[in-house]
Amino acid sequence: MTAEAVTATPAWAMLAYLVAGVLFILSLRGLSSPESSQRGNRNGMIGMAIAVITTLVLHGVGLPLILGAIAIGGSIGWFIAQKIKMTAMPELVAGFHSLVGMAAVLVGCAAYLNPAAFGILDAATGEIHAVSRIEMGLGVAIGAITFSGSVIAFLKLSGRMGGNPIMLPGRHIINLGLLVGILGLVGYFVTDQSPWVFFTITGLSFIIGFLLIIPIGGADMPVVISMLNSYSGWAAAAMGFTLQNTAMIITGALVGSSGAILSYIMCKAMNRSFISVIAGGFGAAPEAAGGKGGGVQKAYKAGSAEDAAFIMQNAESVIIVPGYGMAVSQAQHALREMGDLLKKEGVKVSYAIHPVAGRMPGHMNVLLAEANVPYDEVFELEDINSDFAQADVAFVIGANDVTNPAAKTDKTSPIYGMPVLDVEKAKTVLFIKRSMGGVGYAGVDNEVFYMDNTMMLLADAKKMVETIVKALGH
Amino acid sequence: MEFLSILSIFVMACFVGYYVVWSVTPALHTPLMAVTNAISSVIIVGALIASSAAAGGSETSKWLGLLAVVLASVNIFGGFAVTRRMLAMYKKKDKKPAAAK
């Protein structure tokens, strides 16, 4: 009745943590529509403030140091948030995930070194509770995987490391072995709480996180980043179990399911199983994949910005299909300008977003919002796909695989079965592409390029759109 | 609290999360990731306990805790601020945007 009685949480604090948890639920609920989203975000902040203040009141020893730490971290975070470019959101989110992972590992280590403070010490034996050891082991393992995985994702997304998958021979065996090793050690940790067990779990988890993400590249990044999002949640939940803290458990469960659902949506949008994404290596062999008559140079029609401007001016409706290429060349502002000019001419302009366009879920929507495109002109795949048949122009900018009709017809294509935007059904397809040489991330040729009603606009996306804007101005 | 009551909270929260997240509009999936990122830093609670528990505990544990407080704070402030910045960009059609740069 000693250690536990001292650290048992009083009722008011438990209620406060519960309130924080509920506020976190409301913060996600707010995101169901843009109108309520800011209120949701505020709920999240209030929840966090309640959780932090409650903890400080309960354990407020050494306050100056703690407040200093919060001030340092907080100002760094705030500064980054103001400076970051919207096109760099994917790597920012990956970077933030790595911090959650590392924080979980550090908290796990701290709890291991000072179990009494966390109320997980069994007074009778002087050892850590058996259940707590499992929770702690799992929490540290997931945290470490989140950390090293997110660091790799960050390096890949920010271009500091090649986006191509790196394939180690026998990596499935190695990863499986590591996973079994980690789980085995977590089990063994129950019987033996010596430091080597704890720190080997941590070390192996760092390694497996690194190995898991290394072979995944390019188009699969949206899944990776959602998956790491999920892991960071489970890490928080596991720590919540150790600390018996409802706010942490509720939040962990929310974030964990959120990331899992996003991964599911992304996988479904690519018609790939989660396992095959994790196994990695997609888009590793571009030459060999799909597309009949690969070697032969097929005929295509190239056009100029003036041609494109003329066609769109005389159209009744234009559907714009943005993809990752738009983000890379930062063309969203020029694109919005083009849309405005067309609307002035009486053309109906809308935007069609494929779920995996970009490098993270919802990436295109944020970029268009940044460029002041009203969100009610932006539509998801299933809401707009039937409109292409009536549209005069489909304007594809920096997207490729998500428009490839081979996904519907060619059973041998690696992207077969993936839901795609039916751009080829529009009367005219304007396709902005840097050059005819490159192929999309899936490494598949796109027959839309060679259709009679397609005009290829070969240039940097931003320059091309700017020239079109100039041409429209006359 | 007993393990089973904690587990019950966890399982219920998973279901709540499942339904709440499906109701999030796909257009806001990026802000969703940013805000989940911020709230998962509630792990700062553990970090605060570690860093305030110096009395009778290990020094290392305290400093590990403080480092975790710094990391989690980056995430909390950064995550909420960037979400706020993004959400402020989502506008409806009627409001004519002031001339863009």
C-alpha cells in the first residue's frame, strides 16, 4: 500500500483527463466540414492544455525547467508551422511523427529507470508490474519503429534521399526475424526485467522501423505516411496503458484508427493490398512493366499554350486534374489564375482529385485551398468521374497514373483495378507533361497520350500554365 | 484503475475513432493528419511525470523526460499551428479572395 497509494490519481484529475479525451474526439469530429474545422482545432488545443495543466498540478516539481522545455519546444514548433510551405506538408508531417515516436521511446526509458514515479512498481517484490512490462515493452517498440520509419519517410519525401525503393536481399526474412525477436523479448521481459532485455527491444525496433520503410518508395508514400500516423497513435496508447491515463488512451486509439483508416483508403485507391505495400518495391522495374509495344515511339499530338488557351476559351466546361507534378512545380497559384480567367469567359471550371494524387492524403486539396480555389469547386473521384463524359476539356496537370485507362482494361498492367479518373471520355484532353520520356511512378505508359483527342503540352507545369494565362489575357 | 477497465476505455475509443474519422471529409485529410499528430503528443503527460519526479528517482530519467517534453512541445505547438494555418485557407466560393500574389 505504499508506492501505489502515493501515486494513485485523485478523482478530479481523472475527470480532467477524461474531459481532455472528449475534447480530442470533438477536435476530429470538427473536421467533418471546413466550416466547423477551426472550432475543432480549438477544442484540440483546449484538451491539450487541460491535460498538461492537470499533470503539472499533480506532479509539479521542478517547474522552471519544465516550463523552459515547453517554451523551447513550443517556439521551435510554432516557428516551423509559420514558415513551412504547403507543398512541404508531407515531409513536415513525417518529421512530426518521428518526434512522437522518439518522445514515446524516451518516456518508456524514463519509466523503466524510475518506475516508482509512474506508479508501476510492485511494492511487494520491488519489481515492475508484469502487465506494465508488456505495455512498456510494446510502447517503446512501437515508438522506436515510428521514429526510425518516419525519419526515413522524411528523408525520402524531402528529397534528401532517393525516392526509389531500396531492396535488400532476403529482407522479408530479416524483417520477420526481427519482429519475432522483438515480440519474443517483450514476452521474456515479463520474467526478466534486466536492462539488456529492455534496451535490446528498443534497439531492434529502431532497426526494423528503418528496414520496413527503406524498400517503399514513390507512389506508396501516402500509405507509408498514414501508416506511421497510425503507429504514433498506438505508441501513445501503449504509454497510456502504462500510465493508466485515459486522455492518452483515448487519443492513442483515435489517432491509431485515424491512421489505419487513411492507410486503408489509400490502399483501396491504388487497388493494392496493405501487405503488398508493406512488402515494398513498387515501381522498381519501370522498363519491364505493362504497356504493349514499349520500344516503339508512338505518335502523339503536341500543342502550344496558345492552342490550349483557345480550346479552353471556347469550351463550356473544363475539369482540371492536378497531381503531384503540380505540387513539384508550385503551379497551383498560376492554375487558379487560369481558372479565374476561364470563369470570366463563362466557362464552368471544376477540379477532380484522385485520393492518391500527391504524397499524402488530401495533399492536393490543401494546395488548391492555399491558392484560393474555393473548396466547393473541388471534387473527389467518385463525385465527379461521371462528369468527364459531358466535359469539353479535361486539363491534366502533373498527374499520370491516376488517369491511365489501362487500369480499367489491361489485365497485365501493374495498376490494373485501380480506380482512375476517366479523362479520356472528355471531348478534348490537354495533358501537361514535362517530356514524353518519363513515365509515372508505376512505370506504365499511358495510352491517353496517343489518343486523337489528346493534345500534349510538353513543358514545366508552372511555365505552361503561366503562358496559357498570358494567352487567355489577350 | 484495473487493467480491464482501461482496456474497455481503449476498445470503446477505437470504435469512436473509427466512426469519427470516417465522417471526416476527404478534402481535410491533410489537416486531419496534422491535428492527429498534435494530439498524439499528449504523450507529453508521461514526459512531464518523468521530468518532475526527480525526488527519489533517477537523474537520467528526469533528463530523458525533459527531452521528451521538448520534442512533444515542438509537435503540439507546431501541429496545432500548422493545422490552423491550413484550415484558414479553405474558403467557400462567394467570398472573392483578395488579389493573390
